[in-house]
Amino acid sequence: MTAAGSSEPPTAATRAIELLEQLAQLLEEEFEALLQSHDAGRIEQLAAGKSALCAQIDALQPQAADDAARLQRVRELAQAVAQANQRNGAMLAALIRNTRGALDVLRGTDKSGAVYGPQGRTLDGTAAKPLGSA
């Protein structure tokens, strides 16, 4: 039985709503993982789950039984999911930039300008020693 209590199978729009709601939940979990834990394993696991849900959504075919209200809900959820995905992508890109910047400083290849020396004075990036030669 469906949530509506009928014995009819769910329509494509009903199934899309269910899948989009699951995808929205995964995106929130991903956001929290990016924000809080930076757990690469968990983020990879969530990415695999997102891919699987997207494949299921892509496989759905519109049906004549899909009413306008359900289709509108699908559009709204799809828009919310797209915005959450863009937010997460921007956060991930910022984390990658920060990590690369930190690695550049540690390697002594930072081109952004001054770093601090042993006495707390700023050094122009060329006077700093790479991590392996400190």
C-alpha cells in the first residue's frame, strides 16, 4: 500500500518525491560532515549514496497518473536539492583551497606573500624554509 492508503503502485512523481527527500537528507548529512568532521570516508560514502539516488531519479519515467500538485512538489524539491548541492560544492571547493594553501606553506611554495619566521617576524615567502629543511 502507498502512503495514501490505496493499493495502486506509486506514480513516478510520488517515487521522485520520496527519492528527492532522501537526497535532501543525504545532502544535509554531507553538509554536516563537511562543516564538522571533515571525515573523508563518510563524505565518500555520502557521495556514493547521492549517486545511487540520482541514478534512480534519472530512471523514472513520467506517467499520466502524475497530477499537477505532485509534479510541482517534484520541481520544488529538485530546486532545493540543487541549491543544497551547490552549497556543499562551494564548501568543498573552499576546503580544498584551504588545504592546498596549507600544503603550499608547508612546502615553502606559497606565493601569497608573507609567512611568520621563528622570531614571529614576517618573512617574504622566499625566506621561509620548506617543512623538510627546517
